[in-house]
Amino acid sequence: GAVVSQHPSRVICKSGTSVKIECRSLDFQATTMFWYRQFPKQSLMLMATSNEGSKATYEQGVEKDKFLINHASLTLSTLTVTSAHPEDSSFYICSARAGAGVDDSPLHFGNGTRLTVT
Amino acid sequence: GENVEQHPSTLSVQEGDSAVIKCTYSDSASNYFPWYKQELGKGPQLIIDIRSNVGEKKDQRIAVTLNKTAKHFSLHITETQPEDSAVYFCAASRGTGFQKLVFGTGTRLLVSP
């Protein structure tokens, strides 16, 4: 089945630094990927929709200058948390849909990245 | 926009019992309803999904039912096993394509041996 790989699985960084998270679709091409954020014992909240070759679409309340998204190829999207602060500590999860242009494939999720900002 | 409510928030059952998780949605235009299982420290894994043109779908011990009129759908797990213990999320969207999924609040299922 469709596999989405996310890296790193865990990262600890100091306040003020930037962190890049990669999301790859391993066996399919994904024109669209989605980035979610999940706080402990809470649901997944969509942050942004990443479109290959164009600008990402951010959800209301998500700072696009803080959460930079790049979707440079059909198999890779990156999320960069810039000038991270402790409140950015969270579980970040990407997802992608197999079958570009086919409106019949479910979303598959990566295994998430646990970000801890100290 | 779409709003998905999920109940119960926690569910404890004995091994072999059945478990039922219910969700309601607000957007009558939603037509795709997946269920995800999330184990600790991992991303959600799709376990079953249903589209609005069917009322029920079954896959071994897992089944999902959909009532479009009432705008609610349910996950049924029969003959539960300890390895079914996880957090389950329902979701809804207008189609599987580029439309975003809106998730329910999750149900923590604990199956005791």
C-alpha cells in the first residue's frame, strides 16, 4: 500500500533555532500533501495544504512565515518551523494521497515528528 | 465549515466484547468518512472508510455504518483483542481528493485481557 515517510521522528532544538521536517511519498506521486499538528491527547488539526510547484494554503490562525512549507517535487514536502519557541513543541504529521488527479484515494499518514523546543 | 463530534472519549471493554464509536458531522455536503487508528507515538493508520453512496461496509472484525439523514456514522469492532487498544479518530470530508479531512476528537479504546 501507499507509504508516507517522515523524518526525523524526533527532534529537540533550542529556542530561536529552525527545524526542518521532511515528508516523502515512497511509492507514489503526491501533488498534494497535508500538514497536521497534534497536541497531547488531542485531535489532529490541519495546518496547511502543500501543493507541488505552488504556494501552500494555510489554515486560519497558522502563521505562514513561521511554518514554511516547500513542495518542490511530487514526492517531497518539507515543513520548516522557524525561530522555534517552546509553545511550538508538538507532534507534526504529514499526509499524502496516492493517485494524483484521481479523486478516489484515501489519505495516508506519516509516522509523525515529535518536536521539543527547549 | 465542517464540525465532527466523536463519542465516547474513552472506552474500556473486555477482550472478546464489541466496541462501538460514534461520530456526527455538520456539513451535509460531506461524502467521505474514514476511520483511523493511532498507536502511541505513531501517525494515524487508515483502517476503514465509507462513502456516502453506501450505508455499511465491513472488513473482517471492523464495520462502519453511515446514516446520511441523521449525519452520523459509527465504527463497530467485534471480538476485540488487546492489540485493538489505541486511539481511534473519525473524519469527514467532501471527497477523497484535495479536500481536507476534518477529524473528530478521538476515542481511546482500551481492551483488557
